[in-house]
Amino acid sequence: MSRTLFITATDTNAGKTWVTSSLLRTCLAQGLDIQALKPIASGLNDEGVNEDVAILLADQPNRQQQDINFITYDRPLAPALAAQQQGCTMQIAALHNWTNQQIAKYDITLIEGVGGMMVPLLVNDKVQWLVSDWLKSLVQVEVMLVVPLRLGCMNQALLNCQYLQSIGQSPRWLVFNDMDNTDTFEETTNVLKPVLHNMLHNMPEILCLAQGGAMPQLV
């Protein structure tokens, strides 16, 4: 049976792409049949490519951009706003069809989200569709929540874990990204674990990733 992991974060620039890329490369080295997708992206570099999509493409040299990316908006804005400024509309049904087709090709699929859980993807008079709605629409998905290990991270981690549980998507993994080398993971988790035990029905695996850090085992 295939597995799908949705990698989200407490905010933008939390390290989702770095975590997704690191996990992908670790699993490929283990011989797993795995792919990483960035279905929705915003912002183009000087070469006309989204930087996150480019990173995941570099990890998957046998794939083309259309294999891992459904839509990239020109400007680095929330997708709903970027789409409005670009004069286009997110096609939800087409996104679902594309995603299901890609998932069927591999045993394991990593789906990197965009921004945080409440980022608007489509907003008009009839539809308000957020990243959380996108996540809820996926079938049998496991959630990995990326949290930058910095001041305010405990509040953001708890808020996101509580919300994810409320929509039936309690995180399987809680990944702290020590991008600033704070070295505060142990004391942070010592405070968080009792709260998470009381808050969540299922306790996530809690990890700290820095350059060279160990990735979670998926099998």
C-alpha cells in the first residue's frame, strides 16, 4: 500500500523544503521507491524557476518540473493573492487529479505544502480554500510538522498541533529545525512533551534536525 506524507510548517521559511529534500535523499539512499512533490509554489528566481521546486528537482534528476509541480505563481505571495494578481484561479479538481496521478506512481510520496496551515489557496465569493482544506482532502495522509527552533516555537508548535488534531490530522512527526544553531532542543521538548501528552490523542515522534541530523525512519 502506498504512503503519503504531507510536510507542513508553522510558517513560511521554516525549512519545509530542506526537511523534504533531506528526507527524500535519506530514503533514496535506503533504496525506497519515493518521490517528493511541491504541487503549489509561489515566486520565481532569475531563471524563471521556483527555488523550492528547483531543489526537489535536483534530488530527482529523472523527473521534469511538471512531474513534481502542478502550479507556480510568478510572485512570492500567498497563492490566493498571487493568483489574483496573475489573473488566474486555482483549479481544485485539477489539482486533485494531478496529485492522485503522481501518488500512484511511487510507493511513498512526500508532499511539501506551501506556507503554514491557514494560508489561503483560493478565495472568492463562493469558495474559501486554505492549506488545511487541501490537507483534509488528501486520503490516508501522514503529517510532518516543521517548527523553527527559535523564540516563540513552543506556542506555534502547540497551536498547530491542536489545530491539526481538530481536523483529524494529528501530526505523526514534529520536527524542530535548529536553523539558528540555538541548541535548545532538549529543554524545549522537556517543556512541550507533558503538554502534548495531555493535548493529543497520539503522541508524535519529536525530532531535532540540523545540518547532518538524522532523518526519521519511514519503514
